[in-house]
Amino acid sequence: MAIRLGAGDALLAEDVQNDFLPGGKLAVDGGDAVVPALNRYLGLAKKLGLPVYASRDWHPPQHCSFAAQGGPWPEHCVAGTPGAQFAPGFNLPRDAIVIDKAMNPKFEAYSSFDGTDLAALLRRAGVRRLLIGGLATDYCVLHTVRDALASGFEVLLLRDAIRAVNVNPADGARAESEMQRLGAQPVTIADFDHEPAEKSATH
């Protein structure tokens, strides 16, 4: 049976930023494929009137995760730089709520909930279930899903709208298995009812 969306549901797009796309400073293989996939979900959210949230790494220039500071990653998504901007063609609505994260130079923060007011914003908006996709499966998506579930939200994992870094070849697959073990429901766009949950009566 198709999943019906409505009040209490929201879309969360994770870190769809230039530096994570092919040619970026921390490119995810096939990362650009999440843009059209997420755009389909954005279209569905618009049709059904669902709120949209979008996270982004917004690092200071000397963030602890950068190799120059002893971290594991090349410098990426420095606040205000082109690499930190959302991907071209990513159709975020104007009223999307943007969550900036990992802004403290001394702390890594993969999760969109870590050090942000996302949980409070969601609760204030009456959100109970999150559709989560974006980049990257084995890091920010995994940590965000984990924190969402721990915070009491249901999670629909958008399997057709995620891609993994795969530092080790099976990292993405392991991350998906872990998210499902924790309670996330894996879905694709074909699993959804594209009609509003409550149609207005016609006479």
C-alpha cells in the first residue's frame, strides 16, 4: 500500500552542497544524482504542502575536521564560499528552513541535530515523521537519522536520494543497514501516494 503523506510529515535534505558533488573538494561518487531525486521529493512536498528543511555544513576556515587541523577530510564547505552553496538545480523552495551545522571549529558535527535547534523547530511545527535524503549516506545522513530516531521522530529513508562516500567499499551499505536496524523505513519515490491525505469534498 502506498505511503500517504500529510500533516506531521516533513522533508529534510542533507548537505546537497557543491563541495560534495563531482568536482568538489570532498566529492561523493555520484553525488550529483541526489539533486534530481530530491527534486522529485520537493515537488511532492510542494504538492502536499509539507514543510522542507535543508541542512548544510557551514564550516569555519580552520575546522577540526580538516586535514590541516589534523582531521580526516580536505577543507570543504567553508562558510560563504562557492563550495558551501547548495547545488545548482537543487529546487529548494523559498520558504525552506536552512539548518547550518558544524560551525564550531573545535567540534565535528555530522548530524543536523548536533548543536542546532532543528529538533525544537520540528516539534514547534508539529512534525512527527521525517523524509531524509542527501549526502552522504555513511556520515551526515547516518548521524542525522540516528539522532532523529533518538529524538522520537519517525524516519523514512529516501534510498533513491542518497549516496555514500565509501571510504571503505561497503560503508554505505553498512550505514543503510544500521539505519534500518535503528528503525528507519527505507523507501523510494514509487512508494508514495501522490495525492493529498484529505481531499476537499466536491459537489
